[in-house]
Amino acid sequence: MITHNNKCLHCKCSFLSKRSDAKYCSDSCRVLAYIERQKKYWQEEQKKYDDYNLALSERFRLLKKQKDNQAKDNEQQVSSMPPKNHEETIKAKELKDLQEWVKTAFENLKRENN
């Protein structure tokens, strides 16, 4: 029987095997190596996910800041406009009615004098 001297990729120990392409000294080393590869893969995926979430939260923060600035600008524009309330509307209507009454009274006086 031919045996080959190989080195385990997981525990780095030398071992004898029947196959020349054997990579691991035992099933437990093979499984542990698989678990480490999966762990490394998922850590990289988690980092990508965290980076993506960080970028999204930063984008959201910037959009919220932009929206808040626009709201402040709108408030400043509204506060610089003269207030429109019910009393001012009534006064304007009364003034218009008074102007019409004066106009008609003036026209009636003109007719009476002619």
C-alpha cells in the first residue's frame, strides 16, 4: 500500500494518507475548516450589510436635514408675509362696502343737481 505524506490545511500537522490530494487529516478538521470558511464569508457579508446600512442612515440623515431646512425656509417666508386673519378680511369687506356706498351716494347727488 502506498501512503502519501501530506499537511493538513486546518491544523497544519503532517499526516499519512492513501490519496495524494488529501487536504485534511480527519473529518473533524475538514468540518472545522468548512465552518471557518463560512464564518469568514458571513463576517464579510455582515460588513457589507453594515456598510450599506451606514450609507442608508447617512443618506436619510442628509435628506431629513434638507427637509428641515426647507421647512424653516417656508416658515420664514410665511412669517414675513402679512397675517391674514378673519378680522382683516371683515375690515376689507366693510371698507369696500363703504366705498361703494360713497360712490352711489355721490352719483345720486350728481343726478339731483342736474
